[in-house]
Amino acid sequence: MTAAVGPEIAKFLAGSFPNLDIGDDDDLFDGGIANSLFTIQLIMFVEKRFAVQIPNEDLELDNFRTVTAMTKLVERLTQARSDV
């Protein structure tokens, strides 16, 4: 499943911003792409699509800044779930 995390997040972003070409390491916040409302939508998408619950301590902008950062977050949360 982890191989599909990045492409799924990229697909969500492409659907939300069809006129932008967002790379895996493009900063969504510094680039002015994402605002606080979109960040909530992004969190909800990640939790639902990948069946993870993002703990409060992981609700930091750095975890949602890039596709790469979100992929690492999902992989870490998925790994933690399977280790239990």
C-alpha cells in the first residue's frame, strides 16, 4: 500500500488545484497553495483514504507541507498500526 500513498495524495491535490503542477517536494504553504481550510480537508482526506487517525501531536504543518512529508506520515502511522 505504501507505494500508492504519494500518488494518491498527488491525485487529490491535482483534483483540488487542476491548474497547478504540484511536485512531491513543493511546499504547499510557502507557495500559497494551501490555506487553513484546505489543510482541514487534506487531513480528512488522508485519514479517510489511508484509514489512519492522525494524533494531535502529528497535526503540525511540517507533516502536511509536501506530498513527501504526508507520505512519510502515512507510512509511519500505518507501520505503527501494524506493529501493535
